[in-house]
Amino acid sequence: MSFLSLISKQTSTTKIEFDKALIIAKENNNENQICQALGKLTNFFYSSMQNINQALKYSQMWAESSQKCQDLDMLRDSLSTLCCTYFSVNQKENAEDICAQFKELLIDKLELDKSSKSIKTLISNHGTLGLLYQTIKEQGKALEIFQKGYQLAKQNPEIMQDSVLSKFMDEIYKNALLLGKFSDAFSIVKEKISLLEKQNQKAKLLDLLEEIASLNSLIGWPHESARMLENALEVAQKISEENPKKENIEKEFSISIKLGETMGIIDHFPKAIKYLNEALSKAQAIKDQVNECKIIDEIAKLYASYNQYSETLIKLNELMSKMEEYKIDNDRVSIIYRIAEANYKIGNYKKAQEFVSKCLSNFQETNFFQIKSHPKLDYKKRGTIIEYDAYLLSFQIESALNNYKSALQAGLKAIDLVNDGVLDRKYSWNQTKEYIEQERKASKLKILEYLNPIAIKAGEFEKAEQMIQETINLGHQVKPEHSILFQSAYSLLAELHMKNSKPELAVSALEKALEYDERLLDFDKCFKVIHSIQIAKMLEMISTKKNFESIKEYYNQAFDIMKRMEPEELKIVQEQTFENKSTIKVKLETQFKS
């Protein structure tokens, strides 16, 4: 006989026994026995979920029978099962009706009875009804019932165990969070903390404090998060002192690091450094090399977040030294990148160049940076965010060193990585392919805006023209209302044509730039004046009779605006065009006099 047939026979036999018990109970007209038999049949079908309709049928009969026999425990169980069964067959209204019936029969009536036994049952029934409302997704009603049950339990401490209070607290906290009622959630948490402190349950208290700190951080309350983490650290230190197991010490270090980060977020730098340095001293004292490195790393990050890059560099170099000494190789490439970045920030460009080259060489020599393709895209992508950041940093460093060809090459590498999808992981995995493509275009556009003038400085005019045209095309797709982007792109295109001695093309580009200058006139008058003068000069180079009136018009346009400009603005115009109000006035009164 097979295993399955044995199970089948056993199940069948059990049901037959329950059926027999029901028949006998009915023959004896024993309501209590009928109720018990119906309860067993209901649980048989409900627990196996083999026939939910049968479960519903028997649970209805059980609930009706339990009201006749007036057994409150049986009534509670039968109504609970009937409510859950209704919800299982998508009859939510019926489930809600059963909850209302439960409240009427097992709470409202019992509230009239002041005996200890009745109060204890009443408190328990509040818990059961709260769970039923929770099951049928009525969190608001569940919260209300749990809160009433909790208050009743608090008022009767002589008959209620702390475990019951604790359970009510947990349910109130959970439902309040789901409803976004944070004040209710945090109010009950304070009471739970007091209870755990009274019970000296340090491990549970620590978990709760960490959870609340994390929640406060998530909803944007970092000050409260820091306060909870300070309490958590105090508890963690006591636990590790009493029992210096590895996991207890790890927990203490973990909280110290979180606390340092959080103090940094709320601009409490002295406290942040204090907590991290205390943790570092302890790690060094017990020779915990891994946590020593983690904490040095966090201190370096903290200094960087406050733009203290000299101190950042000291800590990063210390970290590299420790990692080599302890033979720890975690995230080495990222640390090399951060050393390069810190050197760049303090103006040590040669050193920054050395370290960013080291960082990039790691990507060229290894293949372990292959990463999973995005599910919405059809190709594999290669590289990491660090590699992308390193190429952008290299672009900045080489630009600062006036190595424009190298800067251009680094920027183009970053664009290649964007095209390969290296940034796609930054976007939510449930976003559409169209959204991801649009974000990729936006990232590419941002790089091109920085890269275009560098391409011109590098003398790569053909490449620069292609890139500027691509900037304009992407701008229309991603930022069609971003006037300054188009004004800047057309200005660069004009500059490029001027360098290539193509005045007609320069004029065409400058006229497009002027269209956007009009939109920016309230914010910056300089653009329109500079471009008007530049167009006039380009037209002078072409020098045809037809251009005479146009040249005069552009100079007049520039002169009219210059009359309303501040000295600082006029200085910018002179630096860009080698013209001022006087020289333009002379031109208009002599060369272009009507």
C-alpha cells in the first residue's frame, strides 16, 4: 500500500469518526456534543482546505450550535473560524457581520459582568477580535479593538500577565504603522521599552530599539533615530560586557557605526567622531581587525561628508595600510577611488591622477565586474557604478591639468558605460523600459554638457560638432523647456564655427542662441548682448551690402541693453567680445550711421 493511500485512508477514517460522533450527539439530543462534533468537522475541512465550501457549511452550523449551548469558548472559536472562512471565499461583508456579532456576544455582553473570570475572558476576546479584523484587512478596527483590550489589561494587572500586555503592544504597534499613525506607534513603543526594561530582557529591548531607530530614519526623523541608537548602544555594551561573545561585540560595533552615521546626518560632528573613535579603540583593544577597518572607513566617510578631505585622506591611507597588514581585500577598488577623489578635492591633481589610474586599471585587468542585466532590457551590461564614477573623476582631473584629450577620452568612456546600462540598477526594477531609456538619456545629456567645451579645447572639432548636435537632440527629448541648455549648446556650436572660420554657420548658430537668450533676458542680460555683438562681427567678416542693415540692427540691439546693465555685467561683455558701450557707440555713430 502506498504512502498516499495510507494518508487517504487515515483522513477518511477520521472524517467517518467525526460524522459518527455527530449522529450519536443528535440522537442523544446533546447540544454540547453536537457543538463539539461540528467543531471537529469544521476544523477538519478548514485546516486541510480540501473543500472550503464544506468548511463554510460546517462552520455556519457550528456557530449556530455554539450559541445554543452557551459555551463562550466554543462560541469564540466558532465565530472566529466562520469569519476566516467567509474571508477565504471572498465574502468580506459576511466576515464583517460575524465580527460585529462577535463584538456584541463576546465583548459588549461580557462588559456588564465585573467578575475576574469575565474580565480575563473579555481581554482575551478583544485580542481575538483584533486579530479577526486584521485577517480581513480592517486595520483601523483592529487597532481600535487592540487599544481597548490593552487598556483593559492595564487596568487589571492582578489577573493579566506581562506577556499579554506585550502581545497587545506588538499588535497596536504593527497596525498603527500600517495605518501611518506614527504617534500611536511610537507611544506604545515607549511603554514596550519600559516593560522590557522592567523584565530585564536586554536582547529583546536591543532589537526593539534598533527597529525603532531604523523606522525613525526611514520616515525622516534622524534626531529621534539618533536618540534610540544611543539607548541601543548602551544596552549593547551591557550585553557584550556580560557575555563577550563574538555576535554581541559585532552588534555593539554595528550600532556604533550606525550612530556615527546618524550623528553626521544631524550635523552633530563631535558626537559622531566620539562614538566612532570609542568603537575604534575597543576594536583595536580586542584585536578585532575586521571591525577596526570598518570603523576607520566610516570615520573617513564622515570627514568626507563634512568636506574635510585632508582628514579623509589620512584615514583612507590608514585604512589601506591596515587592510594590507591584515590581508583584508574588501572593496579595495572603491577605497582607491575615494583616495583619488580626496586628492582631487584638495587640489593634489597629480596624486589624484595616479590613484584614479590605479582604480581604472583594476577594471581593465579583471572580469569579476560582470553584473546582471536589467529584466526590462534585452542586453547584458558590463561595469559598475564605481567604474563609471572613476571615469567621471578622471575627466575632472585631466580637465584641471589641462589634458583635454585625456579628459575627453575619459568622458566618452563614461558615456559608453551609460549606453551599456551601468546606471540602470539605480532605477527601480519595476520601472518600464521607456522610463529606464529616458533616465539613461538624461544621464548622457548631463555628461555631454560638461564634455562639449572640453572637446573644443582638445581641438577635436568634428567630434565636438557631433556631440553638440547630440546634446541638442537629447535636450529636445529630455528637457525641451530647458532654455539655458539649448542656449549654451548653440553658443558652443557658434564658437566652434568661428574657430573653423565658418562665419555663415556661426551666425546661424548664434541666431538660434539668441532665440533662447530672449527667454533668459530677465535672469541674465549678458548672453543676448554678447551674442548680438558676435553675430554683428561674423556678419562683418562676410561683408556684403545685404548684411549692412543687419549688422547695424544687432549692434543697436546690444547697445540698448548695455544702457541698462550694471558695471559687473558690462565687464563680462567686454571680456567676451572686447567691446564696451563706448566702442559700440562709436561704431554706430561712424561706420553704421544712417
